[in-house]
Amino acid sequence: MINSSNNDPISEALGINPLPTSSAVQNIIATAHNDSAMNDFEAARANIHEVIQNGQEAIFKLGQIADSSQHPRAFEVLAKLMDTMLQANKDLLDLQTKIRDINAVDAPTNAQAKNITNNLFVGSTAELQKVISDMKSQ
């Protein structure tokens, strides 16, 4: 049961074969993290779009009911539905902002470091002190 060619003292002490190590697991975890955020974004976006579309149809029908009945409660419900639709549209825009933030966090650090500005002074310490004192006097 023990593979003597693995040179793993823990595996030999326990009498088991170690699991093969690979970076594939790390790649799968990183991909799953990115995919889950994107899948959640797409699902939430689709749901919000469906709510907005159904809400537009409901506003049209409820507007006709309120107009024909002239009942204050019908107009109150219509106003509440319109408010809910405005909130759904705001949620859709907020979702766009959040996914951009998530993508910015998930981006590799090399992609984020586009502009690097280094200041380099070549000279002696006395010259550097003179430059600093000149800058302070201005």
C-alpha cells in the first residue's frame, strides 16, 4: 500500500499514499470564484430585467384599471408599483457598479499597476540636502 518512491515521511509513518499535488486545484478554485461572481451577476441581472418587463406590463394594465374605476386605491397601488419599478431600475444600475468593482478586485495585480512613477536623485547627500532646502524655501 505504501509507495516507497514518494519520500514523504508523514505518508510513510501513517502507511498511506499521499494525494498527488498539483496547481490544477488552485486554478479550479480561482476559476470557480470568478465564474460564481459572474454567474450570480448574470442571474441577478436576468431576474431584474424580468421584473422590469413584467412591471411595465402591470403598470399599463393597472393604469387602465385606475382610469376606468377612478378609485383612489387603484391610483395608490399604481403609484406604489411605479415606485417599485424605479427601485428595480436603480438596482440594475447598482448591480453594474458592483460587478465592475468585483472585476477590479479579481483582476491580477500586474494589470492594475499600469502607471509607475519613480523619482530618482543621482548625486551626493550634500546636493540632495541643498535641493530639499531650496524646495522648502520656495
